[in-house]
Amino acid sequence: MNKPLKKWACIWAAIVTFTFLIVAPVFSRPITDGAGGSKGARVDDDHRLHTNDITNPRIHDESANPQKQRAFSWSGGLFGYSADTTLMFVQNTDSSNTLFIEEFCISTDVITGVTIFTPETVTTPSGTATVTPTNLNTLSSKALGNTAVMGDTANTEDGVLGVFLIPAGEFKIIRLGRALVLGVNKGVGIKVDTGGSTAYVTTIGYYHP
């Protein structure tokens, strides 16, 4: 073998040795669980990586995360109410957090139309009973600023978000998926068109800076 060919043969041998000893192990390391455990990812015969994921809604993190614990429900009942009554009004009074409403659950003993509204200017709610929110994380005693009442008479219908029909003796869940955003001193009301004997309302939401 002449010297030039011998030289290139040596270089090629060095490259191959480097690839197998240094580069190959790096790119062939198994995908592990990232927590120091022994679990690895499964790859099938067609070289496809198999994975599973668990996706939780935002409110789950806001409730379960020990650093947050900011998810709440407001629940109450109203008895012997007249037409055009605001069953529940919830106002965010927390100056450091925005209140995101996830859903309403409404039940009445008569068939009625229900209007969800958000006044441009909110007057401090005043009604027949004060509603104290419950933290959805039972391990937490955290409370954030709000004013909520049943049978509010201080705020009139304005800024209608939607109108729904509630069947008699049943309940309706109105899901907003945190699309309703209440800044400080903003609020939302649930008003019925028809009077009745019994109505129940639950509002669920969470706070976030």
C-alpha cells in the first residue's frame, strides 16, 4: 500500500473507532422517565416510540398545586323568589388576582329563561343572603377577595352574555371554560325570568394573577 492510501486508511479507521466508541453510545441512550427511575420508553418493530400523556384542565392545577390553591365554588339556594330575580351575583374584589369563571350549575322548580350578565359598572351586591365561597382544595384555608349574594337587588341586567332555558325540576350546567374573565370589582349575575319556590345555583372559578 502506498503512503497516501495508507494515510487515508488510518484516518478512516480512526473515524470509525470514534463513531462506535464515542458518538454511537450518546445517540443510543434509552429514553428514561426523567426522575431517576428504571422505566423507559417502548419502541415497536417499526421504530415508533409509544407514549401516553395525562392532560388536566387548568382549574386542576389552580386547585391542587400547593403554591396556588385558588379554585373556589359559590353555592346557594333561594326560596319563594319572584320573576326577574337575580338568583346569584358574584363580584371579584381581589386587587391582585383576576377571577376566571369555569361554569354555572342552575336548577329551578319551574321552567324559566335564565340570563347571564356582566354589568359595565358593578354596584356592591346586596341580597337576601351572603354566599361564602368554598376552596376546592379541602387541604387549604386560603380565601381571596369577593362579594357574593343570593337575590341581588343592587345590579341590573346589563352586558348580556347568554340566555338559556332551564327545565322545571332539572339542572343545567353552563360551561364557559374560563372564558369569562372578571377583573377587580367586576361581577356576574344569574337572573331568572319566572318566579318560583326553589332555585339553586353554583358558580365555579379560579383566581390567577
